[in-house]
Amino acid sequence: MTPDALVEFCLSLPQATETFPFGEETSVFKTSGNGKIFALSALDGEPFSVSLKCDPEEGRALREEFPAHIIPGYHLNKKHWITIVLDGFVPDELVENLLRDSHALVRPKVPRAPRGSAG
């Protein structure tokens, strides 16, 4: 996955925005509804990587499966965040699924429509 592909994919998710609160070198992807972060990436970083929110058990399993390419979240809560090195070893499809899952963990919940009474 390239930096451009990462940006394009993240921004394709519902209500996703890209911000730069930590400076121009770090893209922070949030949901516009509540401003919660679902991914961060230094797009010109070496190595190129993305950090994202992840279920703790899934994160542990992924770190075991890809020990050199998926690590605890860099400068983030190590239980709830992982960092993926995007050097082609971790399949793009898996990265996209993890980004979708991260987005789903933080996106604003859509209120249910009130149940109408038949009248």
C-alpha cells in the first residue's frame, strides 16, 4: 500500500477527514461526527506505517502472526492500538479490513429511528 492509496482509502470511509494536528508530516484520520481518531500515519516515514485502533485480542493475534510487521501502537495505548509497517508484507486487503474495523470502533453511532405506534 502506498501513502496515496492509504489516504484515498481512509477518506473513502464514511465521515472520514484528514487533519494535521501534530504537524505536516503526520496525517491523522478522524470521523467528522465526533472527531475521534481511527488512523495515524507519517506518510513519508521510513519505514512507512499506519497506526490504528484494534480490538485487544485481535491485536494480540495479529502481532503474533506478523511479529516484525505489526507491533503495539507507536506512542499510543499499547492495548488498543497497533502499528502496521506497510512494506508489502502485510496484505493490503488485511490492512483495509483493519482500517474499516478501526473506523467502525470510533465512528458516531447512528441513533435508531423511534418506533412509531400504529395508530
